[in-house]
Amino acid sequence: MQGNSTSTVLGRRLGGELTRLRAAAGLTQTHAAKALTGSTTKVAKMEGGWVPVRDPDIRALCELYGVSDPAVVGGLLELARVDRERRKAKGWWNEFPGVGAMHEYVTLESVATVIRSWQLSFVPGLLQTPEYIRALRQDARTGDSGDDEQFVEARLARQRRLDDTPQLSLRAVMYEAALRNLIGGADVMRAQLDHLVAVAEKGNVSLRVLPFDAGASHGMNCTFNVISFGEPGAMDVVYMEVPFSQLWIEGGEAAAQHDELFERIARRALNEHDSLELISRLSGEL
């Protein structure tokens, strides 16, 4: 936050692209300001992701920077449109002040088209049962438990996104350890595994498991979500949770590397049919 302005992930993603194009053209913010008949402050706010960007401004800057490729211009316009929607979005999260640091993520989730999730230790949040969520919350809790149920309700509200229109496509790859980790005990975990098999029937949910016998694999030192707002690639951002904080990778080469990393992990994983068979077998063993 800066005064009444908010720097959003998508705004910074767009601003970074505009900055890169300006630098490639050898121009300054002063040149950009003249093209927009505005101030350098306005350009700085646009490039910093502090303000929504209008389509005419994007077109004017692209003309100034010598960018005429329809795919590039169209990608910038689409990114600006999604960012404007994200800034105006008012959803279930406004009813749950406890969302806290996750506010930016769940807002992006509400306007995303595809999420690719790689998880090492836990079932992805969009696929968790209430009992599993409670067990995670209780195990992680270090203070007051008064907001536990609100936390559960907020996470369940997130899951409605899988049934919304337009539909969100979820591709999840889980390490086998996430399925064997007895969160909440055998009964809770059995119900969670059965829920995974059931939710996999949704046409927009793809579940795959990287088994122990796959051996060493890239990505074993981190978990992450790749969030797409159009065709995967051009507008991707990456979300990672680290101890006591969250990390965003806002496009560029680093996001592209995570795109490819996810695909490499997915190629080593079991196919969907065999993954569901493994999940069902593990449930039966509990």
C-alpha cells in the first residue's frame, strides 16, 4: 500500500513488461510521459504496478516503443484487463478478515483460468476436506484457537472456485509423501484420500502422483503454484510459501522456468488413472 494506491502482483507483472519494452527502445520515463501527455509520476506508478492501466495508454506506449506484434500488444491488454478486474473484485474473502496474507493469492485465484500446483507434503488447499483443514490448523497453531472455524470456512469458500463460471482448471501433482502423511490420523486421512478420488471426476481437475519409486526428481526442494490468466505462459505468475512469508515470481524467465519445472515433474508422475488407483489403495490400507 502507498496512500490510496496498491501495488498488485498483476500490476507489477504488467509494469515490468512495460519497463522492459521501454528500456529495449532506449527511452526514458520522460519520453513515455510525453506520449501519454502525462507526468513521469504517472509512468512510474504504471511501471510499479500501483495503478490500473488503461488500454489507450498501453497502445500509445507500444507505438512509442515500436511494438507492433499483435500477440505482444494483445497480451499486455489482456494482462491490464485482468488486473483491473482483480482490483475491482469483491468476493467471499471480504467476509473473512482472517485471510490476511493470503488475500492477494485468493483474489488472483478468483480470476485465474489455470492453476498448476506441485505439492510435496500436503494436499492442495482447493482439494482439502474440512477435517483435514482443521487438523492442519491445529497442528500448526501456536496461539489462540478462536478463529479456527473461520479459517476452515474461508478455505472451503475458496473451493467454490472449482465450480464457478468461467471454470478454473486445476492440474495438481502431489508427491507420494503428501498422501502418506497422516494429517489428523487414519480416519481423517482416509476421508481425504477418498475425497481426492471423488473430486478427480470433475472435468476441470487433474490429479497425478509422483511416487517414491520415481527416484530423484527436480523440484524436490520446493512447492509452488503456477497461476495463469489466459493461455499458460505469457501471463503466468508463481506463488511459493516459505517459512513466515510468501514469495511471488512475477513473470519473466523465472516464471517460465517454473512452468517447465512443473511439466518435468508431471512427466515423471503416474498418469491420472494409475494415480487414482494408488490413492484408492492407500485409502484402503488405513
